[in-house]
Amino acid sequence: MGAAIAFNLFDTLGVSTVAILRVVGAALVMIIIRRSWRRSIPSGDLMWVAAFGIVLAGMNLCFYLSIDNLPLGNAVAIEFLGPVVVAFSGRKSLRTTCSLLLALVGVILISEVSPEGSSKGILFALAAGTLWALYILLGSRVARSDAHMDGLGIGMLIGACVLAPTGLNGLRGIGDEPLLTVVALSTGVLSSAIPYSIDQIVFRKVSRARFAFLQALLPTTAVLVGITTLRQQPSLWELVGIFLVVGAILLRGQTE
């Protein structure tokens, strides 16, 4: 839902501006809910928090730039290569390798990859995938530190500040579109505050490799949401892709 809203704001506010407002909105919500100003983060953890926030904000920006130049399915499939690399870095066996390949094929089918797009879009999608991999590595580190949830909000605010120059022209004009600015800020709740908070909980319970593997559920659930809430009719390939992803998860089991 957050991505769909954000995409419709690109033409008016600009891609970079929407990405920054998304992260700012999420950061403010997290900091206010957690009252993070009352907590102290050890200096050693703060370095990881800052790196995590910059990577997270950069990942969002690169993904938005990729879907502005590529069909959504192509961008998702290319970006998923990041979690695949992290997932393959875990314990290797024939079972885990087969499950990972099944999940990858499933995601490609669900994403309905087409030959459309541009080289610039592909580069942004690859950058988003690289940052997604770093997000998993750094997010796991922050989740297991004393910073935890407070680190998420503070990190996102740091990331938004670092990326602010990329959307400077758009940020200067947000006063001309106050309603759309509020909408852009609200996408942070749907796209960042809620899902990334859940990620922080999951990071503490599973290995980084298993977390990365389970990211295959994201495009799968997106299709299911489209079926149940938007009355969309899935294609045969999408159904096959869902079957492969679910089968991959069952095949892998609790191996990590």
C-alpha cells in the first residue's frame, strides 16, 4: 500500500523527495512512540545505528528510482538478488541450496519479469539489492544491540538527513503541496515504521541467512493482498511462483 501511494506522488513531488519524506515520516513516528530522546545509545552502537539508517534510506531511494525507470516486477526481481546472496552465505547443504533456487525462481515468476525498462533502472535496482543485503547485515547487528528499536528511529532520521541533498529542489517546494507532503510522510508508517519494526523483532529470533531467505515472502504476500483486497486475478505464472516460494520454505524448514 505504501509503495502504491508513493508511486503516485513521484510526478508531483519527485522521486528523491518522496523517498526522503517516507524515511522522515517513519523516523518521527518511531522516535515519538519510543520517546527515544529519553534514552541513551552507547557510542559504539551509535556508529552501527548511523550506518544502518543511511543504508536503509539509500535502499528506499534506489528502489524508488528503479521503479521510476523499470516495471515494478523487474525491479523487485533484480533487487531480490541482495537477499539471495545473504541467504546463500548461511549454512550450505543440498537442501538449503535447492530451497533457495526454488524461492528465486518463484520470485521471478511472481514478479512477471518483462523485457521493458532501461539500463539506468537496472543499475538502480542492483544498487537497491546491494543495500538490501547490507540492511539485513546491519539490521541484525542493531537489533541485537542495546539500541534496538530506538536505533531504528534514530538511524532513519540520520539517513534522511544524509540523503536530504538529493531531494533538495523538491524539499524546497513541499510548502506548495501541503496535503501531498502529509501523504508522502504517511507512507513512512506503512512502508517503513511498521515493517521495519517487525524486522527488528524477527532479527533477534533468526539468523541473518534465514531472514534473507524469508524475504521471498514479500512479493508472495503482495500478490495475495492484491487478490483479496483489490480483487486482482493472478496469472498462472504467479500462482506457480507462489507455490514454489511456499514449497521452498517448507523444504528448508527450521535448518537455521
